[in-house]
Amino acid sequence: MAHYFATVLPGLEYVLRNEIRVKIADAKFQSLERGKVYFTSKLPIEALMALRTADNLYRLIHRFQVGPHKIHLANIEQEIYTCDLSWAYSNRSGMISYKVNASRMGKHTYSRFDAAEAAARGIARRDSRCWHDIVGKHEMEFRLDINHDEAVFALRLTDASFRYRNAERKFSQAALRPTVAHALVWLSNPEETDVFVDPCCGSGTILAERLVYPYFQIDGGDLSKDAVEVSKENTGSHNHARIHHWDARQLPLDSDYIDKIVTNLPFGRQIAADENISGLYCDVLKEMKRVLKRNGSVLCLTDADAALQIAAERVQFSCSKETTLSLKGLHPTVFSLKKQ
């Protein structure tokens, strides 16, 4: 069994754990920490790439105790030196460039940069072919997380293309990170019979993540023509995803037709200064209720909690909080709505 951990946006750890349980057949969970899920698996690394809620994947190498003072940097170097890293570069020849990123939480007299340098020295001592490259394009990236008196040392298995999906993808203003969009899709329990709608689709991130799973019909739209064009580009290869220029308060959809609605509701800077957010949410939720089947569901993300709850009560949606996220200084909440 190899030991791994996956990083995830804080608040979505349990969603990632569920995705791992479903997609990684032999996974055994070790622990959950803020923004991390630890597990073991015998499956090849390629199988782990199916995890779309994870921001990054790491192979866990070593856990060890650390001291708080600069004199203890020598211990960090020694602990890393004792790690067998031959498996990490067994298929490489010649000189191997690497980088160590470090984080530190607690009262220490050394910085995270000091800790990274100590770890780098340990790697270099272990194999003379390895050289620490903090400027150029390195071949391997290690991670050292120090949390008070415990350190976790790991090898990064993924790059930015893993969480952003591909370099060609475009993002409109206030677009969701694909991994967050996928978490919302996963929470909706995607099924092949779904008639699915994102009425405020922006650049189509939620739609793109829903297209990964079987479906019956997918529609999305936005009030912004620019966002609609970006969304069409991002989902263009899927002819069954219909992208519309519409107002979410007046959807050109039949009543009692939609199984699931998943959306990132406009909030914060996405709302004009003269816009009444409570009124906007009431109108949008009223229209959602109209098009939704009797047993249909809504999952929406917003940081305007009070406005959403007031609107849900007025429109007579049952409303419950799924989870609250930590996202770039904001703390938006995922709400689940159902017809009463």
C-alpha cells in the first residue's frame, strides 16, 4: 500500500473523501485534516487522476517530529536524508532538479524557507545526482508541512493542469475553480437520467464538470453575453449541452421539467451596487421552483446567506446548509433547496 494525501478547498474534505471511496476501490482512509485527505491505495497513480474534487495529489514519504529552534534544522535535514527516494526518480537519468516548498504553523525560530533549505540539503546528501533548483523548471517538487511539532514530507504528483483541467480553458470574471464546481456536481449525485440546469453558468465551469458523467439533458445560461460565449467555448465539443443567453428570472424552460439545478449564484462584486440582492434571489428562486420537478433539487453557492435564506422562505423552498468553504478570504456556503 502506498500512502497518499490529496489537498482540497477547506470545507470540501468530506466530499473528496466520498469521491475517493467511490472511485478508488481499494482506498483506506487514514485521517482528515483541514484541506487534506490522507488515504492508502495499491492502484497505479493513473487511477488516482480520476479525483476531480482534489486540487493536488501527493505521495506521502515521511512523518516525523520537529523542534522549534534553528538548531533543530539539522534534525530536519537528517530525517529527510534517511528517506529512500529512489522510487521517485527510478526512471530518470543524469542530474535531477528538484524544489522543496514548505509551510510552517506554530512558534518556531526558523522560517519556512529555512525548513525548505534543510530538507533540500537532506535530499542532496541522499543522492548526488539531485540538485536544488529554486528558479528554473524543476523535474520534481517536494512538500514539507510543519504543524507545531510534527512534519509531513511528500512528493507532489500533479501540476496546475490537474486542477485547472487544461491550458486552453477560459474563465470569466468570478469563475469557480473547476475542483469546487466538481464538488457541487458530486453533491448533486449525478445520474444518467438527469435533466440538469445551471441558470447562472458564467464561464460554464459547473456545466463542464457535469459533462464528465452520463446525463439526459444539460442546459445552462447567463445574463452576460460575454460569459455565454466563453461557456460555449468551454463546452463546445458537447453538442448536447445547450448554452443560452437568458435571464435566470425568466427561464425559457417548461414547468416541472428539471431534475437538478446546480449554480454559483451571483454575489459580492457580481451584484450591481443598485441591485437588491434579496429581491434578485426571490425572483431567481421562484423561477427555479417553477421549472423544477416535484422531487427535484437545487444546490447553490453564495456568501449572501441571509438573502438566500429569506428568499427560500418566501418562495417556500426548504433550505439547509451543506458546508461552508474558505475561498480567497470569503466564506461562501453551499445550500440545498427542495420544494416544500
